[in-house]
Amino acid sequence: MGDRSRLEWRKWLEQNQRHLMDGCGLPLSVLESAWSWGYFLDHGRYTSQTGSAYPDVDIEQLPHHKALSLCLFLEDHINGAPADCVTLNRLQYLLKRGRHAEQ
């Protein structure tokens, strides 16, 4: 990661860390790097300990209010189609939002 990318990541993290941790229930391990954040967005879970049977966070285990807060955050911050973000797509499915809303 270049200096500019690191600076952009730190700035983004500064602006969003408190909400993601307190409002959305994400552990610090997910926010330790742009890579761990990207992994979480691609998989909906993140495990910081190699070989651990239990993830640090799994969106399917978040309390409803935390899942909703994370979903709303991602809807506001994800560029491109929501279907391109596995975590957002899964949250919308679980919460019956977006294209998964009941008709």
C-alpha cells in the first residue's frame, strides 16, 4: 500500500471508526487495515487469529439494531452496485432491504 493509500485509509478510519465500532458492533480487528476491512466486506465475517474456529465478527451473528446500522452505513458508503459487496448484499437479504425487500 502506498503512502497516499495509507493516508486515505487513516483519514477514512478517523471519520468512521467510532460509528463502526460503537454503532455497528464491529471489533477493532476488522478496522486494523484496509485489507482486513476489504476482507470483511468480501466475506461478511473476519477472523484475526489464524486457525481460530470462531470469527471476530460475523454479520449473521450481529444483533438486529447493529446489523441495521451497518447496513445503512454501507448503503451510504459503498460505491457501485450493492450486489457487488457481499456483506451489504447479505445484510440487505437478512434485513429484507433493497432488492430483497418484500413486495
